[in-house]
Amino acid sequence: TVTSLSHAEFRTAVERFYDQAASGLQIDPAWRQQMIDAATPDLPDHPTPAQIDAWTELQAMLADTSYVDAAKAGMAQMWDGAFDAAAYAAASDATFARVHEAIAAGQAPQSETGRVIAQDWLAQSAAAMKRTPDAAFLDWQLSQYRTHHARSARYQDLMAILRGDDAASHTGDAWRWIVEAMGHHLGHSS
């Protein structure tokens, strides 16, 4: 039954998830489309048992009302009329590239590189959200990580399984690194 579920049907499930999570919010249509594209996996023509299990788990996640509610709450805090999606995406891309370089070089979040990246990320993400990069914004960032990271990382792990990649979430690793750096250098525990 899982293999009979077409790519189009899965895409519909992802679109429904984002429609429900964004209901009543003024979300940029281009951002929404980018998220849908990034969240829609392809089930291979001849899936392995692990890929079938990943496909099934992804479907269950998308149908989970608590996941939809959590995503909606997170989106509502970001899409408050001041959020600049392009600036946030640019800051995220640049930060993740720097974090991946730091990880590859063996630099810990507690390093001087970690301090610089943490400060830059806090400032750039705050600017994209028209917020002040202060302790309250840092606390909000750390809270968002604690609230959403486990599910987000699991989704990325499952997508990696479907692609045949290593199941370890590189995005999850980068988020853990930057959150640890922010917690260490900016005076708060993660």
C-alpha cells in the first residue's frame, strides 16, 4: 500500500500540512512553495524496507494534528507582518555554510569561531524578524529550538533515508552546533 501512494498524493499531503499550519497567517507564497518543495520526498521505484518505513513515518507526521499545531504556533511567531523571508533565508544559508565549515575543521561551538557565528546569527536573524538581538530574542531562539528541533531533525533524517543518504541530519547537526554556541557565548544554557 505504501508503494502505491504516488508522489502527487504525498505532495498533496505536504501542501495540506502547510495550508493547515499557515491558516490565517500572511505567509509569503514563494516561501510556502519552497518549503513544500523541500519537504516533498520521492519514494524510489524499488524502495528498501527502511525507505518504506521512512515514507510511512513521514505520512504519519504530516497527519499528526499536534505537529500541525506546533508548526502553526512557530509560524505565527515568525510571520507577524515584519518577517523578511528573503533576509532570513540568506542569513540561514550563510550561517549554515559557516557552521558546516567549522564542524569540518573540528571547531567546537565554544571556540572563538563559535562566538562570532553565534553573534552574527543572532543579529542577522533578529534583523530579518525586525526584532532586537537581545536576551529576550536569544531566549526565544533557544525555546524554538527546544520546541521544534526533535521533530524537524527526524523529518530530515527520514528524507535522507528516502534519498539513500546517510540518515544523520546535517541540518540538525548545524542547528545543534549554533544553539550550543549561542548558549555558551551569549550567557544562556541551551
